[in-house]
Amino acid sequence: MIPAARLQAAIEILDDIAVGKAAEQALTSWARRSRFAGSKDRAAVRDHVFDVLRARRSCATLGGGQGGRALVLGLLRLRGEDPAPFFSGARFAPEPLTEAEAADVTRNDKLPPDVPDWLEEEFSAAFGPELPGVLQALRTRAPVHLRVNLRKANMAQAVEALAKDCIVTVPHSAANTALEITQGPRKLRQSRAYLEGLVELQDAASQAVVQILPLRDGQRVLDYCAGGGGKALAMAGRANITLHAHDAAPDRMQDIPARATRAGVQVTCLPPSGAKGPYDIVLCDAPCSGSGSWRRAPDGKWRLTPERLNGLMQTQDAILATASALVGPDGLLAYATCSILPCENRSRVDHFLAINPDWILLNDWAWSPADGTDGFYTAHLTRKNAIWLTT
């Protein structure tokens, strides 16, 4: 496919998304009816679509509309590229620019924030003077991070093994197990380091959430909202613990046994009602808006509604209430989200503390996309009468 044809494909996919299709569904439908497209073509079209979704309001402003054609036109202007050679009307290319489209002179320094307008106030409250940097980061592609599995390799050994498969990495400061891929990310899944469990795909801030847990050999630990098991595997890599994984939807955990085997660790997946306290540490990586990972899944940014966010906050409150009952008298409750919205983070912790006066907040931490990671939040809570607080 010529570059202009890839842009035309992106236009068609964005039009499908505009009428209600999820981004992945629209991309899959296009790929199925476009068997002529090679892997590089599909990757390029996907990149165009996701680049638009990360900056949809900016693209709409620069392109003069919400349709796929206007959004792609705006994307080219956002990149500083002249759209005329692509909008040529040649075979498979977008039709030539109209006079009105060609005359657009919107300045890039007058662009709206690329978040839903109803969330602008929440973002301003969250980041204050740091907001421009966060918004700019949200327009860019997320980096690819790896977690070095300390059960099988140290950092130097992992870097060397990856390099043998032409994958270049550098350490990331967010966690002492984190590497960022700077060259060859698409080679990872066929690399020896990945297939033999030396490394796992995991954002550096997600790794940091685990790194600051006070894990010690012999503890009984529960990953209450385990999902695919990324944090469970990271915990198992840091200490010799009895580790249980739980999720309200057990199907989400179906890959954990194979991943644990590859990593050389043991994780016991529990049925929905199988978590029985007391645990020394309970980690709740609660369902959330995913706003911290909107660079990876930008479609979710525009599909989020106030009603959906409200429902998520109720779920987060319920999870904190249930999980806290599984924490031993001197144990730790760790609450986490991949959100950068205060209403899902410190506000939920404050709500829990207000109705549970026997609990206290020890500390909380936050990372944003401007830190070169996904956005994450985590808080550590314990009971006021925990013995270790007074020793």
C-alpha cells in the first residue's frame, strides 16, 4: 500500500469508530476485508488510527470536523506535514482537498486539550501547572517497558540476552527491574529472553507499584484484582511468598498458570469466593477508567461517560470494603489504579477512611504519562492498632 492508501484506510476505520464501533473491532473488520494489506501496512494503518484517537480534539480542530477525512487531515497538520500530496485523488488515495479544507489555517498553539470536555476540570485540579506536559504526553505513543524477572536473570543478563535478538534497551528510573525498549520492540515475542521468562511486558510504573510493597519471605499475599497476573508475577519475583490470585471474572486469569510456569514462580488462582484471610498484604489493582493508559488504548478516553465513571467509583469503594476484611490485624492493604483522575484515587481512599476510622493512610504515590510511564496511583493503608506501627 502506498502511504496515501494507508491514510484512506485510516479514514474508513475512523468513520466506523464514529458510528459506534470499538477501535479494535473496526481495525479487525478492515483487516478482514483487506487481505491485500501486509503486516507493515496493517501496522501503519493502526498507528494512524491510534495517533488520531490520542489527539482527536486537536485533529478535529485542525481538520475542521469529526469525520474520518477531517481527522486524518488534522493529524497530518498536527504532524507538520503538507496534506496536499496525500489528498491527491490518485488511485486508492483520499480525494483532493476542497477549497475550504485547503484554506484551514488553525494554529497548533490554540488546540484544545485532548481529553473529553467534561473531564477538563478534573484534569486541571489534578495537575495544575503540570497539566500542559501531561496533555502533551497523552498525545504521544506509550513507550514499551519490560520487567526483568529476578528469578531468572539480573538486569545485565537480561539486557545482553535481548541484545542478541537485536532488541536494544535502557534502564528506566521508575523501578529497579524496568527496561525501556529503544529498538526492536516487534521482535520481543520471538526473542529468547521473552520465551524463556527472563523478561515480561509490564509498564515501569506498574512495576513500581510492586517494588514499594513491603514484601518479605514467608508472607501470605493476595492479588485481589489479578486480571492477567502482571503484578502477581512481579510480586512472586521479589520474595518467597504464598501468593494467591483472585478476580471477580476468573476468565481474566486464564493465562496466569502458563505465565507463572515460564517465569519459574508459583501463583495459585482462586475461585471468586476462594479468598480466605488473613493475609499479610492484599493488593487491589481496582477496575478504573484506564486514564493512565489512554496512550495505549485511546479509544477508551472517548467512550468514557460520567455515568460509567460513577459506576467505577462505586465498584472501587466496594472492592476496598471487601478486600480490607481479608487483611490480617497487622497487615497492609494496597489500593492501586491505572488512573490519573483524583476521583478514582485519593478521593476513594479518603472515602474509605471516613467510614473506617480504625484504618489510616501510611503513604500514597502517583505517576503520570509525563514521567515516561503509564499513569498509576497507589496507597498503603493499615489499621491504627497494627503492632508494627509502635515497634
